[in-house]
Amino acid sequence: MKTLAWIAIAVATVWLWVRPGPKPILESGGMKTARATVISTDESSLHVHGAIKFGTQRLKVRLQDGRVADAANELRANLELDKIFAPGDSALVMVPENGEVAEGDVLVARDHWRLGWAAVLLGLFSIFLVIFGGFTGLRALFTFFFSCLAIWKLMIPAALSGFGATPSAFITVAALTATIMFLVAGFTRKGISAFAGAMLGVVSSLALAWFFSRVMHVDGATMPFAQQLLYSGCNGVDLGDIFIGAAILASSGAVMDLAMDIAAGVAEVKRHNPSLGFRELLGSGLRIGRSVTGTMTTTLLLAYSGGYLTLLMVFAAEGTRPADFLNSTLVSAELVKTLVGSFGLVLVAPFTALASAFAFSRQKSPSRLAR
């Protein structure tokens, strides 16, 4: 049964890979990206004010077919988006879709070409995961790719089509949770208990995010590129809806991890002492949950804090009081995400313990379903 499930997930992964990605809303303007090598640069038109640069960096680039062309790199005094090229760099430039670059045309240097080293990093990750985890590591690699493809090719198009970011994220999280839980544990009492506990935690997080995002007046406007999304032809999207979807998606991995830990722990307790009943198994599940919950909630706090480290440093450098910066929109939004995700984790523990105790207490003798 599990072999068939893995075959099904492999087929689904291949299907998602060949499936077209999100359909663009804006027209490409007859342009496409191409890789090029920077031959020389000219910074004479750049203006420097402290750490900020703006103006035009002029480039001479060689396309992959050997043609040499001029390119321009526009800097807008935005450290988050600006980039500087040097001779020898691989660049991504915009060229006409027909590939014809006329003499005198100036191409747009869009960004550095990073996919080569990204592929190296991904390859090393895959190799070490399989070496360390063996067949289990290979299965984890499959679920990793499946999750990435499901988010990009199913959830994102659904959210853009008007279905809504929150229902799209919830359905995606539910599908990924079911896939990962049942592939790891099989359709067993352990797998069912972990899935039930995780989904109850996700639903709780969704309800909390919906309520507190409204009473605290925060939404997806604080998220990177939210304004650019609106100007990309998606002016009808609900930023509050996106914020809630992002909140439950961000915490879902930790929720799945904690639910499986507790369900597996209760399964082992039952396997070593089949005579235990509902109350004893519930107590064991709750004690396991208490041991893990503290570190998992701290994990979420550190993950969110790391993403906004520069913002916190700005507040510290400017001497902003905690009462002031905690009340700012940006920090309040991250506070809601962190606490909602942590609250969901805290609730996952008793939910999974309860589901596991109910499932395993009804089993009177050891069987395959206890594994």
C-alpha cells in the first residue's frame, strides 16, 4: 500500500513539474530573459551618496551565442533591489522574444545569474539527505519537491485567480499534511492521529489569525512586494486574506513536525505496554507535547525575528522605545504571525495527544496499525 502511495506521489510530482506555471496577468512586452557574461562596466554615470548609489551602470555583455551587446543597469537608490555588476559576472538580461538584437540596442540587465550555484547547493543538499537518511531521506526529498511544486503551481495560481489566498493556503496545507503524514506513517493509527492533530492546530491558527489581524489592524501590506503585486494587475486581491494565508502556511511545517512527534511517541508507549488505556496514553501524549512545545515555539520566534533583524537594529539605533516599535504596523504584523503560529503549536500538542489516545486506546492488541 505504501509503495503504491509513493508511486502516486512520484507521478504527481512529475505531473506538477511539466504542468505550466502561473499564467502571467501582465503582458511580457515581447521580451524574454537570456543569460549573458559581463565583459566590461562603466560607472561614470553613477552617483554615490554614502552607502546609496543611483544612476545608470553601463555594461558590455556577451550573449550565449557569442554576440556582444550594450546593456544598462538602472540603480534607484534602493539597496533591497539594486545590484552592481563586475567584469566576469553572469547576468540575466532582457532580449526580444525573437532573439534579434539590432546594432545600437541597449539591453536591460535584470539581475545576476544565480541558478548555477543554486543547483550546486540543491545537489549537495539532496546527496547528503539521501546519504544520511537512506530511503527515508529519499522519500523526504520527494515530499520536499512535491511541496515546492504544489505551492508554486497550484496554490499561487488559485490565489491569483480570485479563489482567495486563505482558502488556497488552507487546502494546500491540508493536502501536504495528508501526503506527508500518510507517506511517512502509512494509513495507520499513528498517521491518522498526527493528521487530525495537525489539522485541528491549523484550523485554530486560521481562526486566531483572522480575529487578531482585524482587531490589531494589520494585513499583507506589510509583506515584501505587496504594493508591487497590486500594480501588477492584481489590484483586486485582498491583502488581509493574503496575510492570513501566509500565517498558516508559515507555521504549518512546525505543526506537522510536532503532531508527528507526539503521535509517534504515543504509538511507541502503546507498543511497549499494550495494556495502557485512554487516560494513561493521553497523559503520555501531553507530557511528550510539553517537552517539545517550548523549543518549537522558540523556533518560530527566531525564524520570524531573523527575517526582520535589520528592522529591529534600526529601532535600536534610533533609540525607539519598545512600547513604540511594538505598536508599529510592521512589528505588530510579525507579532501576530509569531504568536498565532506559536498558539497553533501549543494547541496541536493536546489535540494530537487526544487523537492518539483515542485511536490507540481502542486497540486491544499489537498490530500493524500501532507502528
